[in-house]
Amino acid sequence: MTARTVDVTLLPERTPSWLSREATIAKPGFNRWLVPPAALAIHLCIGMAYGFSVFWLPLSRAIGITASKACPDMSLATALVTTTCDWRVADLGWMYTLFFVFLGASAAVFGGWLERAGPRKAGIAAALCWCGGMAISALGILTHQLWMMWLGSGVIGGIGLGLGYISPVSTLIKWFPDRRGMATGMAIMGFGGGALIGSPLAAMLMDAFKGPTSVGVWQTFLMMAAGYFVFMMAGALGYRVPPSGWKPEGWSPAPAKAGMITNGQVHLDDAHKTPQFWLIWAVLCLNVSAGIGVIGIASPMLQEIFGGRLVGAPGVGFAALDAGQKAQVAAIAAGFVGLLSLFNIGGRFFWASMSDKLGRKTTYAIFFALGIALYAAAPSFAAAGSQALFVLAFCIILSMYGGGFATVPAYLADIFGTQFVGAIHGRLLTAWSTAGIVGPVVVNYIRQAQVDAGVTGSRLYDGTMYILAGMLALGFVANLLVRPLKPKWFMSDADVAALNSRGAAGAIPSGSFGIGRGGLSATALAAWAVVGIPIAWGVWTTLAKALILFR
């Protein structure tokens, strides 16, 4: 294979503007620790996609207000346009599918554009799509048109999710070549944490806005859209990219022979032609499929497996509980879901940071091996009535689910280089879109098959756990097969230099350009406080609910 000629369509824009990539190149004295808070500001806002379920029950009585005005024979097509019947939770739940399908699709389609346009322009586009989509959804709620909600938050908002999700990845990896996993873990942690802040905030706003003629959701959408727009614009304007050839002062890249980390660069148009891309695609898809399926059933799973044991009535099945006991059990299950969210978030930073020391391939091997063991052991924990071990097992599983998201950008940078890693990551996120359909469908159908067979109690989810363990076993094999790329896939040094210098002759200079490693200066501390305080509030609120599990 011959070296690829640089595609001029991927070169930076020739007429710089304040939105262009050139305008975001950092000047001497810039502190690289200002970039992660900018990324977090965007990810914490779009991460509310995970928390949209807080709106489903209020929206299911948007017309009836105090009770749902149901139309039993209503089809999905009718639900999209009806103004006289309340929506079913199942109709509203399609929003999740739209979110993650359009997230993956937009990340794949616009990844190449992002690389040449820069993170600022992508971040602003993400803010307009995500917040504009919420505003359209608010109008859909006000006029009771479900198709407007699907179009607003689902489609347009989903595109914003994709743009916002990948906008900081390439930038952070280039700013932290010495800590790739930690850098992407910090940002992607925000996506997992968005619901911790957004869900309780939405509940507070709905309580404030609800009245005799409104459940308070459309007003909440508008208020949150306005707040998110301010935060996301601040994050987008805070983005900076390092000069070409920049590296932290005193840091040198690992030798090319150092295992799985390459110093070469693979062109965007070649990455998907390699078996390594599709193996990592399978790794992400299988890890996410297993985890996202659990997230969707976490609350009913805990209630149906442990039933009366959760409220001091061992031996009483969930179906036999009275209304008061079921309400108590539901509150405990909500605490379980909150605890899983915390481990999902913490795992994104912990495992991604650990991957800098362990290596990405080894980290994923741990995810799969430990996940298989925990899924296989979960039925035994359930049968023994060991609530603590069951909860602990799924907390660890969800930490690795989140860790998989945060580690994969660094894995791609190790294999394909950093030049096009953002765009390559965007294309890889189609694995997430696929998993968002496969995981919940597999889990829900297995559970229904067990219910139809008359299985109840602690054995209801046994088949589900074993099949999810099988998914992880396939992921373990896919990860095992990942090998370093052959030299034929890498661009020549001349092509890389031409790409970075817009065709100028000669090599790109390297060094710190007066931009050191940075540190927690007063400005950096202030930036971190802006995102850190809401995160701390969300964690505190969630922990307060999760403590119900251990009372």
C-alpha cells in the first residue's frame, strides 16, 4: 500500500474567523487544565439524555393532569398526533432510541468536518441543536404533539448529542498525550454525570411550575434549555487546540516499539479498512450492549428478584406486596439506580486513568473477564438472597460500562494515532447506536420469555445474566485479537507535515511553544469550580437517595 496523499478537503479553512480552528490555537502561557472544564460544561448538559425518564410519568398525564387520560386502542401513529389522549410511557421511551441512534449517526457523519472545523464550531453547533431541540420539544408538549418531541429532542437533539460528545475528544488527547485515558475520562465522565444534576433539577422545576392546568414539563424544558445553552456556549468558547507539534515540556513520546502505542498516523479514510477498527467496534458494542441492557431494567430487576426482602418481609414475592410496600420497594429501587449512576460516572474517570498505567487492551480484558464472572455469579447472589453482593456486583459492572466509553478514545489514539482520532471515534460510535438497540431488546425479550414460562422471583433474570456473560465472552475474544497495525497503514511523515502546515515545505517544529504542563492556577480553579459544584450537588443528592438501600 502506498502512502496516502493528503485530501485538501480535510485541511483547515483558509479564511480564519473567530469560529475557525485557527482562531482557537492556544497562545504562549495558556494553561491546558482549562480545556477539561470546557469539555465538562458541554458533556454535563448533553448528559441529561440519560435522565429524560424523569419526564415520562408527568408527560403521561399531560392532559389528565392528576390521572392519565388513556385511550386503550391508540396506535403509535395515532399517538404521534393525538391532542385528546395522554401519551403512554412506551411511546415516550422511543426518545432513548432516537437519542443514541442519532448520536452515533451524527458523530460518524460529522467527525471529519469536526477535525477541520475545530471544537469551538462543533461545540456551538451542539449547543444550538441540543437546546434548540429542547425548545421544539417544549412547543410539542404545549400543543401535545409527540412528533414534535421526537423531532426536537430525539432527532435534532440527538445530532447535538453526537457533535457535543465527540467535540472535545481529539482536542483533549492532543493536550494530554502523556495522560490520554485520564483526559478523555474527565470529559466523558461528564456525559454520565449529566443526569445526576439534570434529573433532580428537572424534578424541582416541574414541582415549581405545575398547577391545575399543567404538569410543568414544557416550562421546565424551556428553563433547562436556556441554562444549558449558556453553559454549552461557555464551554465551546473555552476550547483551545494546541499548536501543531506541541508536546508538554519535558515529555517525550514512548518509542514506537512500545507495545500497543503507535507514533504513526492513520488517515480517516483508511481507519475503517483495518480489522483493528472493527475489532474495537465489536469490543465497544458488546461491552455497551451488556451494560445498557442492565440500566434499562435495573429498577424492576431489584424489585422482582428481592421483593419483600427489601422491606423486611422475606419470603413475600413482589406481586404479593400491598400498595404501601410496593411504594417502599420502588423508593429503594430508585436508590439502586442512583448508586449505579454514581459507579457509571466514577468508572469513567477511574478506569480511563488506570488504562494509562495498565494499557488499553489489558483494561478491556479486565472489563470482560471480571464482567463475565460477576454476571455468572449474579444468579447465585439472587438465589441466596444476598442483596449486598448483588448490588455490589452490578455497581462494579456499571463502573466498567462507563469505563469502556471513557477508555475507547485513548485505545483508538494508541492504534491509529492522534491526527484523526476524533473523527475515527465518531465513526466508532455507531457501535453505541447498535448497542442501544441490541442490549435493551435482548434483555427485555429474554425477561418476557421467562415470564411467559412462569418463572418468578430470584430466578426470573437468570437466563438474562448468562446471556449477558456470553456477550462479554465474545467481547473478550475480540479484544484479544487486537494487534498493532502494520506500517502500510500509516501516512508518510511528509503527508502528516503537509496536513498540519497546509502544504508548507519542511517539517513541523515541535516543542512546548511557551505552553507548559499548566497547573491549578486561580483561573483554572475557578473554571473547575463552575463545573465541580454542580457535580458535587448531583452526587450528594443521588447518594442521599441511594442510602435507602442500606437502611
